[in-house]
Amino acid sequence: MLDFPDEFARPVARLALTVLRFIWWLTWELWLGVVTWYVGWPVCRAVSLGHFPATGLHEGDEVDGMPALVVHATGVLVLVGAIFLLGKYV
């Protein structure tokens, strides 16, 4: 038979784990799926003089493969660089 702490702790632990998984998913989706695309897309567009990527700014969900990787990686690099410069000079 389960003790009182076990009967109470399991549902609380399961609820806490579910909330943490949701927060992790939401952070991952917003960070990599949205923010890095909207930061990396204009940078890639400016560097390539309007040729890369071929998709529009609001069509990030439709892109797969190497173009998506390049745009997202550019977004991450720009954000990390901005955070580094702000931390160093402000």
C-alpha cells in the first residue's frame, strides 16, 4: 500500500513534469522556429542582395533543408553576437 507522501507526490510530480515539458517545447518552438527565422532572414537577404532565401519572410514554416538551416543559423549568430556586444559595451 502506498504511503500518503507517495499518493500526493506522484500526481504533483507528473503535473510539474508536464508543465516543464510544455515550457521547454514553447521555448524551443519560439526560439528556433520563429525568432531566429525573423532575425536571420533579413540578414541573409541583405548579404545576398535579395536572392537568398527564395521564400518570403512569413513563409518560414514552408522551408526545409539547407535554406532553413542557413537562415536559422544566421539568426542565432546575429542574436548571440548582439548579446555579446551588448554585454561587453553596455
